[in-house]
Amino acid sequence: MKFWRRLKSDKLAVISLGVIILVVLLAVLGPSLAPYDPYEKRLVPLPLAPGKEHLLGTDEHGVDILSKILYGARISLGIGLGATAIALFVGLMVGVVAGYFGGWVDGLLCRIIDLVMAFPSLLLIILIAAVMERGLLAVFLALGLVSWAGIARIMRGLALGLKEREFAESALASGSGHLRIIFRHIVPNSLSTLLVIFTMRLGGMILAEASLNFLGLGAGRDSPSWGAMVRFGKDWLVTAPWVSLAPATAIALTVLSFNLFGDGLRDALTPRMRAS
Amino acid sequence: MVSYILRRLFFSAITVFFLLLVTFLLMHMAPGSPVDDILGDKGGRAEDRARLAHEAGLDRPLVVQFATYIYNFGRGDMGTIFATGQKVSEEIKARLPNTAKLALLAMLLASLIGIGAGLCASKWQGSWIDKLARGLTVLAISSPIFWFGLILIFIFAYRLEVLPPGGSGGGSFRYLILPALTLGLRPAAFIARVTRANMLDVLCEDYILTARAKGLSESRVILKHALRNILVPVVTIIGMDLGNLLGGTVITEVVFSFKGIGKFAIDAILNRWYEAIMAVALLWGIIFIAANLIVDLFYGVLDPRIRIETRLR
């Protein structure tokens, strides 16, 4: 297949895919691989330095950083995937309905999209997170409910073009209902674009999730969430830099891999999007 | 052009109104109330609770509360933090200049680094310089702001001990360098990317060929004739990334314990200072909307072609 050949020729994309697979495996197997219990505290005078006992050292409560990071992979990936899926679903629905039906529906939905996009997204996310009880659920919903607008705009443009194509027109002529045309013809033809958007947004979403937890709007002190680990670890930057730098590097590496793989996937799957 | 400006102004005004409304309603729905903050959850005698609620104006109809809020905000009175007695407007007045300095210096550094790197990458397209620049841009776009900030603090404040690890030092330059670098990293990467792509396009244009044929020196061709043409895309990128920049100031200020608006916003949220949250959200929204408006209008000044096209429309 042309697609695989194109993807395989992109060395960076292949390496990033490897890292992504590794992170996913860690997220799935994490708890059984982790050498220690990430919630178990021990009395230590200071965070223990990385060594044979603890590969990445411990925090000030004697909790093994590596184990915490392994457990945290689930949170990062889970919230990233979930929030991206919500954003993608809402964006797809709003965009396709706007583009397909046109007229006043399109006008109204476009104004709403404009309105949401007129605000800095972090502002909206912070406002939503501020209203809800602090926790991972707030982070998850805030991220998902804010990021759909950009996706809706892309999907609207796509639907606008697709409904003029022969297959959609002939389906309409042969008496198919609008819903059937949308789900049978418009949505399936948007799948490759959706996949690219999904991969490219995922990195940003994981980053946003980590940022919110870093700011203290999500998980608490004992949570293995990577962002929260950096938040509480940064007090130890002088004496025990590993407490904050290890989880921060895990975030950076994961986000980098998703972004690079997203770029590669876009180039391989939708060569026309490359120009933009 | 005038009708275009008026239309943009009208839409901006509507956006600001919705921002007011959404902020107000969200804060109204939020769990916990200022009364709870003072008397404890559901604590205190019923009449004390009622008196405090009355003092805060919480017992009036929602529409009245909303109208009062807009009226007061318009007069520059953003309310008082109920729990501490601080005036929100005073706090913002003290912090806004710090954040503004930080953001401006960050954008300045980002533009210098970004345009410089983009120019080098396009000049030596395909060479190791180009590849290095591309690798660094991807890395910069993907790195969490706090990761880069912590590494800078670790190296420059603790290992080399040349710059302060945090605080705002009354807004003095030494305290701004590391935060501005941290904040400017992402926009620098975007600007480098756009500069490179646009330079490669522009260098193929006829007028560049003409300029070279006239015997102008290479530096003159690039700086005088080519660079002018990448200003519009660069300003566009800065404008488009503005929302991220605002978000970035929040994270940067928290990393460096910098006394700015972003740190204040987070303190306000963590302590549920509703007046402060609303004021900051509103202020941000207005700055963001106004800046977008200015960037749009700025195009007309930078590129006469856009001005004429809008007039024809």
C-alpha cells in the first residue's frame, strides 16, 4: 500500500510510533511493571537520588518516581484520548450538520463556532475547571468541551465539499434521507481527515491536561498524574531535580512523539493537507 | 475599510457581552459561596448568613446582580475579594504592568530568534543548519512550558547562579529574562517555521531576481526586499498564537512565582475568589479580543494589497 510506504519512509514518524506504542504498553501494563506501590509512603529524610534501588529516585515521601510515572501514563493517555474523542465527536457533528444543511443552520452554528474561538481556550478551560469540583473529571470535561470548535470548522468545510459530490447527490436523488447520507457518505469520507486531526490533537490535549494538573486545577498531591507530579516536585528543584524533571520529561517525550507521528500521518494520508 | 472596521467592532462588542454573561453565570453556578468561606460550609447562624449574603448582594435578583456587575466594571470597580478585603482593581493595577512587560519581552525575543532561525534555515535550505532548526522547532512546539522553564531555572539559577530562580523583583530586567525566554520559546518556533516557508516562496519571486540583477548585495536583497514580505505572515502567526501566549503567561508565572495577572488568576481559582476570577477572565477576554482586532487592522497597514481587497469587497 502506498500509504504504508509513504509512512515508513518518514524515519521520525516511525520512531515516534515506536515511542507511542511503548507509552501505550506502559499505560496498559504499568501497574504490573511498576517495582513499587506509587501510593505507599515511607519515611525518608530527603528525596532519594536515582540509583539501583530506585531507577528514577523517590520523592520527599519516599514514593518511587518510576512507579508513579508508570501509573500516571494511564491518566495522561486516558484523559488525552477521552477529551480528544469528545472534542472530535462534537466537532464532527456540529461541523457536518452546518456544512450539510447550510442556510440559517449553518449561519447560526458558524456564529457559535466564531464565538467559542474568539476566546483564548485556556481561559474557557480555567473557567470551567474553576466552577467544577477540582479533580480529573473537571480537567477531562473542560478540555473536551472547549476544543471542538476548531475541529467543527474543518469538518464544515469538508462536508460542504462532499455534499456536492456525485455519490451524495445520487443518494439524495434516489430518495435517501439526510441522516442516511450524512452517516453513510459524508462521515465515512471524512475518516482519514478525522484520523489525522485526532492524532495531531492528541499531543496538544495531553500537554493541556498536564498543564492544568501542573496549575493545580486537577489532581491532588498523591496522584500519579504527571502534571501534578511536576507541580509538587518543583519545590525540590535544587536538592532533588529528578522529582520534577523526570515526569516533565515523560510529558515532553510523549507529546513530541504524538506531534511527530501526527505530522507523518498527515503527510502520508492526506498529501494535499501538507501545503497548509 | 470603515464598514469593515465597524463590523469587526460590532462583533467584538457582542463577544465581550457574551464573555461577561458566561463568566457571570459560570461563577454563579460554582460550588461554595463567599458566605461559606467566612462562616465555614453551612456554618454560622441563619441570620448571620443572611446578613453576609445581603452585604455581598447575593440576595438580589440575578439580572440585577449582573447589571450591577457590568455597571461597576465599567467604572473600573471590580469588587473586593470577600475573604481578604483586597480590592481586585488595585491588585490588577499592580500586576498588569509585570505581565505586560513579560509578554512583550517574550514576543520580542521570539521574533528575533524566530526570524533569525527562519532566515538561516531558508538561506541554507537542506543543510545541517536547516535540519537542526527544524528539529529544534518541533522540540520547542512539543515541550511543555513548565519543562523548559524548570530546566532554565535549574541551569541558570542553580548551576550557574547568574540569574534569579523566580520572583518578579519589582519588574526589573534580570527577573524577566528567564520567564520571557520560557514564554517566547513556542512562538519563536512558530515564527521560525513561517519565516522559513515564506522566505523560500519569496526568494523565487521576480522582484528578488530583479533586485539581484541590479547588483544589490545579498544582505540588502534579503533584508530590504525579502524580509518585508514575510512581515504579514509573521504578524498573523503572532496574532493567531495570542491565546496560547495568554495561557503561557499563566504557566510561566506559576513556574517562576512571578507577580503577574496569571499567577493571580490561579490563586483566585484555587481560593475561590469569585470577584477576582471574573475580573481577570473579563480582562483577558477583552485584551484578547482587542488584540485580534488590532492584528486584523494592522494587516491593512502592512500590506496595501489587503487594504485594497477589503475596499473592493
